[in-house]
Amino acid sequence: MIKVGVLGATGYAGIETVRILLNHPEAEIVRVVSQSFVGQKLSDVYPNLRGICDFECCALDEDDIAENCDLVFTALPHGASKVVIPSLYKKDVKIIDLSGDFRYNDPKVYEQWYGEPHSAPDILAESVYGLCELHRDEIKTHTLIGNPGCYTTCSIMGLAPLVAEKVADTKSLIIDAKSGVTGAGRSASLPNIYCEVNESLKAYKIAAHRHTSEIEQELSLLAGEDIILSFTPHLVPMQRGIFATCYANLNKKLTTEEAVKIFKDFYKGEKFVRVYDAGTLPEIKNVAGSNYVDLGIVVDERLNRAIVISCIDNLVKGAAGQAVQNMNIICGLDESTGLSSAGMYL
């Protein structure tokens, strides 16, 4: 059994990680860390876990974690991970980080988008971007994984085939994405309370959202050139889900059927990627609660433009589920272990 610790277990991404691990046949949770609820049972914080997971939340003790855990999930706030992780990494603990601190190939890009220097650039250089379908071989050989963001997973997966196959005009990529409120985390914030969100829809951080940099990093690698794109996030009054509409002008004539074939060929054999046939499109309700990415493609032949619909659950494939998928890869398990549940639909 893999002895696992979850740091930041009481946030939405942390508790979703716990929920998934409780049904994982090869993992045993041995530590749950929450600075806000030290000494309290996890099931007192989340009563749905009563009688299922009654672990007591403990304070962070890096020596204790290193002694008792084979692997940790760090679901800590951005900025906190880069302080905690270097010590754990040097103690030979496998780490899957759900923050943005270890997702970048260049520390200067981190500094540009997060507004401060990276305090552990040497450790950042040892990490690998944990988008499983694109970096599987690298993930297998690393012990520090920067788990991708939710918007980024959804958007990159939606555009990757067109960029990799050189059929998209990389100078005019546009992503219009919507997120459920859990994407903002569990901390109380006026813009995210019920009365502010319900019966409304709003854009935010236009041309300034940090996930833009991750999307550009990964699509640039696929394209073999620097890509700059337009990414606009929106908050919608639902709990879970990311719905990204991606626009790509094409540099060759394609029909919808031909574009769908490009996607199916690119993701052939990928357990968690479902490419819809021409004429059908995905919806959030089909992926909520699951680790699946659902993709639908339409080519507007009048404009020679591909329009891609990409849907994920922001807490699962966009966070905890992909983190467990990464754990399975670095621990030599079948990638889908503990992750094969269908979406909740209702």
C-alpha cells in the first residue's frame, strides 16, 4: 500500500483528494494536515465523512510526514507550496502539488504572473508538468509533479490536437471559459457568496488570469513556437465544472468530420478523453464527479474556424482526480485505478 498524506486537506481540492483516495485500492491515507482545523476530526469539518474518514487533522510536521508518508498531495495555497515542498523533496518524499508553484518550466514566467520571485528555482527545475495525456513518459521518471490548473487542463486538451497537427493559426487562438464557484476555493470571499453569484454570470481577470501562462507554455511546446493567446474566464452559478469554448482559425480547409478524426487520432487509447462524434457536443453534467475530459468539435466552414467545446469537473480532472492519476503513473499502477467512476449526471 502507498502511504499517503494530504496537506491542505480541508480545502475543496484537498477534500476531493481525500474522497477519491478513500476508494483507492492501493492507497492508505495516514496523515491529513490542516492548519485551520488542527485537533479536529476531518468528519467534523465535512460531516459527509462521518464513520468513513474520522482522521484527526494535524499541524504540518515535515519530519513526521517524511517518516510516515511515501507520497504527499500538497493542496496548499499558491505561495505556500514553494516554502514547504523543498524540504519534503530533499527527504525523498514523492510530491504531487496542486498549487501553481511547480507548474512552470521557467521561473521568470512564474515571477511575471505571480508577482514575486520563485523561492526554490532549483527545485522547480526538477518538477514536471502533470498533464498526464501529454507528459506521461516524463511523469513516470519524476517524483515532483506540478498538477495542472483546472482552466488549463480543459483549455489545453481542447486545443492540443489542432496545435500539434499544425492545422491551427497559432496567432489567433481564443478561449472563452466558464467555471463553477468551487474553482475559487473554500475561503469566504464576498464576490463568491450565494447572493453575489446566483442568477448572474461575470467575467473576471480578463487578459490577466494566471492560467493563461500555463496554457501558453504547454501549447507552445506542442507547436514548437511561442504562442500568445486570449483567455477570458467567467464565473457561473454552479458548484462544479469547467466549460471552455476554444476558437482556432484553420490554416487548411477541414470539415467537422475531418477535425473530429484529428482529435480521435490524437487521443487514441486515452482512458479519460472522450471525443464526441460530429453533430454532438459535451455538457458539464456528463463529466461532473468524474475524471473525464469530454471534447466536441464543429468547423464553421464559412470562416474556416474550428470551435472546440471542452468540459471537465474542475475538482476532479481539474485538480484531485488528475493528481491521483499522476500518483498512479509515478507509482507504476494502472492509470485509472480508483478513478473509473462515471459522472454524477444529476
